[in-house]
Amino acid sequence: MFEYLTVPEVAKVLRVDDTTVRRWIEKGILEAIRLPAAGPRTTYRIPKKTLEQLLGEPL
């Protein structure tokens, strides 16, 4: 089964701001799944495997 991380979780691991993670998603640098919006911001989930591939190590 796939594990997904939220934008704040990814930002914390990468030590960047949430806005930076969202920008990377929009530019296609990070793979993410877009969820139906419940508020003013788009909600994303990032597959854990994507972050592990970017870092080159398991989380």
C-alpha cells in the first residue's frame, strides 16, 4: 500500500517552507496527488516513495 505525506510534512523533512513545496509541485519537480479543495488552498498528498527517491534514502 502507498503511503502519502502532506505538504507540511514534506516541508519539515526538506527544511523548507510549505510555499516552496507547493511551488515544486506546480512546476512538476515533486510528484503529488491533488485532492478536492475544502478551502482556499489546493490540498496535495506526496507519495512517500517520491520523497525517498529525491533524498536517496528511506524515511
